[in-house]
Amino acid sequence: MKERTIIKAQFLQHVRNELDAKNKHNRKSIERIASSYGITDKSEVKEYTELAIVLKARSISLSSLTVEEKYWSIVELYKSQVNISHRTSQSILLQQYSTPAPISFLAGIFTNANQNVSVFEPSAGNGLLTIAANPSRVIVNEIDELRRSNLADQGYRQVLNQDATNPFKGFEKKFDAVITNPPFGLLDREVKYETFTIEVLDHLMALRALDCMKDNGKAAIIIGGHTRYDKKGRIQKGKNRFFFNYLFSRYNVVDVIPIDGSKLYSRQGTSFDTRLMLIDGRKSQPSGAAPLR
């Protein structure tokens, strides 16, 4: 076990050195480097490579640079990173897609995760969305064993192993900042949130995450798809309207930003369109609904 830990650390440092040198790599060249350390499992290669990116991005984020300088340095890192395109039956089952580092950094800045606040990431993957924060102030959750072991090496305050579709008991309204990019997909059965019907996995996990945000907390949450509207300017009838009507009636939604997956997610191994939801606190009383277009 100790030898395995040393090999992993050596590979991570090698990848970080390649990132520092801005050397271009593809999946095959990274797999060759990994093989030279005896790492041949493609899932391990993919997850360890992403972990190296997380560690490098966090080192930039926690440096003495200005926020703008940090952002552009992380953009350069993103441009130089290998396209993490390997997909396994496990990652397909869990619909695992990681957030691009520049978006992760901005999400952290919006939620003040870079300040002395408590942070929660309930579907953390390898930790990319937490790069703006000091890990000692962050509680993360992840059900994938390999990714969870990568989280355990990063000095987080706590690493959980819970199904994030269930309530996080004891964590209700506990965190100043909530950041998450839940896996995309449909639920096996619909779930009632008060009188609202939730049918989509990422919608449910987003709401479970928001349950953990303080009343005056902030959240940045990524969900799948782009919002579509009917002829009257309303969100199209169905699962998206249910979700956004609940969201806008309970929370102060600052913005819902559409993200072009083909441009911003391609290096993470997918091209799904997504939406970044920015939330600044909880309403004292439910009111309103999703706005017209």
C-alpha cells in the first residue's frame, strides 16, 4: 500500500511538471507516462491526471496573485490540460463529468469560498469545484471509491460517502457556501419537494445541496441542459418549469448562465450543455416563480 502511494505521488508530480512546462499531451501520451510508473488501469490514469490538475489549479488559487491574475493563469492551465476523454462503465453509470477549472474558480469566488467561510461540495469528484477554498474549511461528499480516495489525500475537513439524493441529516442550513456539479440524468421515480414534482437527478441533488446552505449563504450549482421557453415566454412545461419555479420561489436567484458544452466542457471528456445557477441567500417566505424570458 505504501509503495502504491509513493508511485501515485510520483505520477502526480510528473503530470504537474508537464503542466508547468505547458507540454501538450493527449490521452495516449499520458497513459504512456502512467505506464512508466506501473499505473496501467485507465480509470486510475484519468482520475490521477485530473487530481494533478486540481492540485495545480488550487496552488494558483491559493497564491498571492490578484483574483484576475489567478483566473487567467487557471485559463492557461485549462488550455494546456489533456482532454480527459476516457469513459468507464462506472463513470457512465454515475454520469461523472468534472467542472472545467476556470468555471470552478469563478464559482468559488462568487460564493466567497476563497474567504474564511464554511464550504460544502456534495458531489465532489476529485475536488475541482473546491479549488478556490482552503480544503481545511471544506466538507466534501463522493460515492465513487477512487475519487473519494483522491479527496482523502487533499486535507479536507471531512470526506463523506453518502447518496446525495438523500437529505444530509445534521447539515441543514449549516454552510456559508455550497458548490456542486451533480451528475446528470433522470430519477427512477419522481420526488416531491413540498408541492413540486422533481423528476431529474441533478435537480434533486441541487435541492438537497441547497438545503445545507445557510439562509444568508451563497451557492453556485451546475445542472444539465439549456432552458427552453414556450411562445408565452415561460419555461417549457414539465420538469424544468417545476424545478425553476421551486428554485425562484424559495431562493434569491442572481442568474442562470447557459454554458456551451462543446466549448467549455470538451477537455473534461463531454460536450453537454449546462447551466450555472448563482444563488444569494434564501427567501424569508416563499414567493414568486421563474421569470418570463
